[in-house]
Amino acid sequence: MYEISSRISKVLKTASQLDSSGLRPDTLGAIAHGVLQLSNIFTRGNSGFRANYLEEPKLRQAYLAYYVPVNLAKVQLLLAELQPVLAAHKEPEFRVLDVGGGPGTAALALLDWACSTSIPPPDTLRMAVMDRSPAVLTACAELWQSYLNEMREYRVLPLRTIECNLERLSPVQVASGVSGPGYHLIVVQNVLSELYHGIPDASDRRAALVADLLSMVTQDGSLMLIEPALRTTSRSLHGLRDKLLANSQCSVYSPCLHDKNCSALVRLDDWCHEERSWRRPGWIEQIDESVGFIKDALKFSYVVFRKDGKALVPRGQPYHRVVSELRVMKGEKRVWLCDSAGRSEVGRQDKDRSPSNAAFEQYHRGAIVKINEIVRKERNGRLSAVGRILPQGTAEVIRPAQG
């Protein structure tokens, strides 16, 4: 189960003015109020959105206390998926751009990850954070320095902050010359859904922005897009994925097992998202209890693009990705799977359980799995919509979801 590091905990407690032993009632009340305000902004859609929310001190305090640890955890879970390609990096620098980074959540996530794993080594990091607000970039630099004060054993290159309004300026123009030959990792977290509100061609503009960012990625680099696990924002990300694959020289590293159009867009009520387990910090539990939330799992939608064709698991294999929870029904268990042929529902009746298919009970959202044979019975000239695993069938978990 994922857990944020003690260094991050200490830095975020200090930055958001939390007590080391827990939240005092007055502090808890103020932060809880800010968290509720932020939640309202994030979930009400266009009518409730304010681009400058992090410039308000009380909202920034609430964001640092509650949303930064949550969002940082998501980035680190995806860094774990990228570990094979990160470990293969041999250049003297590893250049990173955190786009719309606010307090530099993704940059801080990678710095902490590097200090914990040395993948990549901390002294190779050259980090840049891009945001529209000078005040927020100042807070970002302060948070960065606060972390450096906790890890004096490492030498880290200075953080670069870049002011850029992504709705008005191209990041390619603003960051020209900053990245040298390009970035090895660009992270865009909870940004795309905040851009171009009320503009008819918003989806095309977002796709053009992401294409620009992709042009800034090295040939062996990664572009990581993370969005909230809401139906509208997730489906928008799926559509952007399809546009980028159709118009650019890139492929999906994860989560998809193919580069065909997203099958979650076939039906209007479908979307694809993650739900990863983590151990909540104590102060997050306190805030949850105060506001009535339960942040006991990390939920988000994402896609990681690369130009070199590398993928989380080898392509061309008879694998499926689990895109639902394991549903326990009367007399059977079912999951939804996704692969290059589309989405399909597969079940195993309890009476058909056997040693070879027992691993079906371990299937979970985000896992990559293999089933040797899925049987669909024919009734009245039509194949059943639900595939079945029979007693002689085999079920495997090829790669569990990180978390």
C-alpha cells in the first residue's frame, strides 16, 4: 500500500501550518472550510471555476494540507510504473517540466521519489515549474526550499520557475531555451480541465496544447497527463488521447494496452479511471472526518505518452486490463476488461472455481491480466454479452496496479 514519505509529511505540515501532533480545532476548522470551498470549485464545472484560487492564502493553505499530498501520491504511483524507463536513463541530466504546477506538486513528487529510489539520481534533476501566477510560483519555490532543507545530503540543481498563461501563450515559446534539447518528463496534472472554459473549440485547443508539449519531450521522454476521476473530465481526456494518437508520432505507455481509439467513448455512460489504495496521513483523516469526505483511495484518470514505442507491458500479448472493480454477485463474480478489441464483461461462476482460475478473485481495477479462454454461449442465435471462465480455464494477474 502506498504511503507518502516522512520528509513530505514534515514539509507539508510546515507549509500548511499544521501542528506536528495533529490539527488544533481552530486550524482544522479553517482548513476544512477551505477544502470545502476548493471541492466546490473543482466539482461545480464551468460555473464554479476560478483560475486564481491558489492566490488566496486560506485556499492555498487548504490546498497544501489536503490536495497536494493526494496529488503528489498519484504522480508517485505513476513514477513507479515508469521506473523501468527511468532506470534506463544514463544522461548526466534528467530534465522535468511541471506544467500548471501551482505549488510544484509534480516536481516535488519526483524530487522525493529520486531521493528515495535514486531513480533518477537526485543530483541529475533539472526541474522547472510553469504556472500563470507569480504569487503561486513564489509559494512553489518556498515549498521546494523547505524540502531541500530536509535532505542536505543531496546536491540538487536550482529550481526554475516559469510564468506562463497557457490560454494566451505557447509553452514552447515561453520555455524556449530553458530545457536545452528537451524534457525527459513533462507532467500535466489537473490542468487541462481548467483551461478554455466556455470556448466552443476547447477540446481542439487542449489537444493543440498537448501536441506542443509533446514536441518539447525528448525522443526517450514521457508526457504524463492526469485528470480528476469524473466522467466529464475523464471522457475529455480519452478524446484528447485519440486526437493525439491520430495526429502525432507517439504511443501510449500506460494505462492502455493499445493505440486504437478509446473504447470507453463508445457508450455515453462509460469512462475509464483509476482507484489505487494508499495509507492516508493522519491529518487527511482529520480533515475527512470534519468535512464528510473519505479520501481512503486515490482516484484519477491518466495517460502517459512516449515517442519511442515503449510500453508498460509488451504489445501484441493476449493481455487484458481490468477497468472495473471485481463485482461479487449471487453465485458468480464479474469484471469489465479492456483490450484492443474493446471492452467486455467477463465472469466466473462460483461452481466453476478451480486451482487454475482461482486468481480471478484477485482481479482489481488497473491490473493487467491474462485469461486463456473466454467462452460465450449462444442463445437464440446470439452470443451472450458476458464471457465465462470455465473450470479448465486459466486466469493470471500479469501486473497488479501500483498502490
